[in-house]
Amino acid sequence: MKMLTLRKKQRLLFLLCVWCFVVDWSKAETEESEASPMEKTEQASLYSTIQGFVGDSWNGSDLYPDPCGWTPIQGVTCDMYNDLWYVTGLSFGTAQDHSLACAEIPVIRQQLFELKHLKSLSLYNCFTSPNRYLASISIEKWLDLSKSLERLEIRSNPGLIGELPSVITNLTNLQSLVVLENQLTGSLPENLAKLTRLRRLVLSGNRFTGRIPEVYGLAGLLILDLSRNFLSGSLPLSVGRLGSLLKLDLSNNNLEGKLPRELQSLKNLTLLDLRNNRFSGGLTKEIQEMSSLVELVLSSNYLAGDLTGIEWRNLKNLVVLDLSNTGLKGEIPSSILELKKLRFLGLSNNSLGGKLIPQMETEMPCLSALYVNGNNISGELEFSRKFYERMGRRLGVWGNPNLCYNGDEIKNLLDHVPFGVNKCKRTKADKY
């Protein structure tokens, strides 16, 4: 009797396990077969947009039945709104591993602008054949993204020609605008200051011309990079209003005039790069008020003047100082020894005279690159063998006709003989 009862219990337990397995399998099959929780119009717009960029051969309905859930699409980011998936990010090109590769001739379809929660759009190396792709987009379509788009990156598209549409300044939710290394021309939009939420503005490596527009209103901007264009005119005084700015790069343009005193208001700036422009009028003393500077690069501007008017001890955070080819005269002041963190000092191709301060070896412990070539520095290099070993090929002292080195200090160390400098001649009196 007990054996019979045990068998019944075992049979019931077996049937219960089978029932649970069937229910779980059926549930999983049902969930897998269900359509993704995404509006049909949103999904259709997504598929059409992707096909425009990667080619009609792409069939998302077969490959990605659930584009944001179980089978997410490469280069697509989604988020939930009211229990439904919506596209929040699209990345096309080869900048990142998760981006979708573009077709030979991509097409920007209108369905892109129907993705009403799109926050981020990145186009990298998509447009290689010359075309005015951006200009072909209607104002209305751009405005459809004005409520959602926070990040727009258009980078390394050699076929992207024409002007930067001014309507982009109506995308007032933008926090990052990067238009980098394309072939865009024309002037910068005058009303860039409308983008008051911007934290990063990078428009470098294009062919933009004209003046830099006023930037009042961009109080929260952290990075401003307009380098490698053909911009001209003076630096707008409103740049001094960018109190949050960390990096300012306007290098490799045709900018001119004096360095504005308003730069002293940039108390948080760590990088100021104005190299390869036409600035003049000497080093403004207000630069010494920018105590947060880590890199100061003003090379290849005819600033003229000398180095004695700056209180270098105020710039104690400097790691890079490049004033090469700026028309400097006079001597290198001993106050430059206050730059204890300096690693790179570039003073080449100027008209500096006097002696090279030997205390640089001991008073500037981080210095690992020193370039004073192409000046009028004279006398004997009074550095030790250890200093020459430390500097190696990063010591540029050639092109100073009246400069020589002490051969006794670097005897048997031919690899570290200062290039382009003669050995000092010793008289009989020197030897005794």
C-alpha cells in the first residue's frame, strides 16, 4: 500500500514538471514571436533611414525583427518612452566598431527626420563623392529635430561640399556640434550664439572663410575649436565672455590684430592654441592672469616684443609653451625658471640673444624638450652630461653662430653632442 502511494506521488511530480516545461516553452515561444514594443511608424522610419545610408540590399525586417531588444541593430541606440522603444542614437560610418558602414552613394531620406526622439546623429566618412548633401535638406526637416537632437557629429566626409546650413543654429537643444574635416565652405552662421546649451563646438578642418561670429550666449561652452580653416579678421571680444571654456583652438587660420585683453577672463582655460595666424602687437600682459593654462601655443605669429613683461610665475601650471617664430627680441629672462612643470619650451626662429640659462637644468626638473634654434644666443652651453642625456634629440640649439659647447662635459658621448653647435675653443690661459 505504501509502495503504491509513493508511485502515485512520483507520477504526479513527473506530470507537474512536464506541465511546467511546456508552459515555459510556450511562453518563451510566444514572447519570441511577438513583435518588438515599437511603433510601426517608428520602425518603418528606422529601416528606411538605414537603407538610405547603407543601401537598399539591407533588409532589416528579416535581420532585426526586434531592432532595440533581443536583436539590436549595429549603430542604433534606443530608449523606452511610455513602454515603447524609440530610436535615440544613429551612427553611420567606420569611426566606431558599432557603426553601420555607408554605401558608396548614401542617401539622406526624409524618414530620418521622423525619428522624434533622436538625440545623437553621427556621420563618419559617408560622403565621398562631391555633393551638397546638407544643403539639400529642407529647413522644415531640420526643424523637426530641434526638440530632440543633442549631439550632431559630421566628420571626415571629403564629398561634403557647400555651406553649413544656418538653420542648424535652430537646433537649440544641441550640446555638441562637431563638423570636422569635411570640405564645407562659406562663412560660419552668424547666429551660432543661439545654441546656448552647447558644451562643445568643433568646426575645424574645413574651408570656412570670413570672420568669427560673436559668441555671446555660449556661457556654458567648454571646447571651442575652429582650427584649420581660412577664417580672417580679429578675434571677437565676446570670446572673453566664455567663462567656462577649457580649450580654445583657433590655429591655422588667417586671423589678425592684437591678442585681446579680454582673454584674461578665461580663468578656466587649459589650452590656448593660436599658432599659424597673423596676430601682432606683442604678448599681452593679461595672459599672465590665465593661471589655469597648461598649454600656450602662439608660434608663427609676428607678435614681436620680448619676454620680460610677463610674470611667468603666475603661469605655474604651464606644461607646453611654444613661442617659436614670433619675432621675439631681447634675452630669455631668468623668471622663466618659475615654470617648474614645463616640459616643452619652444623659442626657435626668433631674434633672442644673450646666454642660455644653465639653471634650466636644475630649476626646471620636468623640462624634456628645449628648442632655441635660429636665434642669436651666444656663449658657452653650461649644461652637464646628464642634461644632454635627458634631452637627447629634443635639444635644438643649432643656428646660433656664436654658441659653443664644452667638450669636456660630454666626452665619449658623441650621440649627445648638440647638433649644429661647435666645440668651444680653449686658449692656453683657459687650460691653466
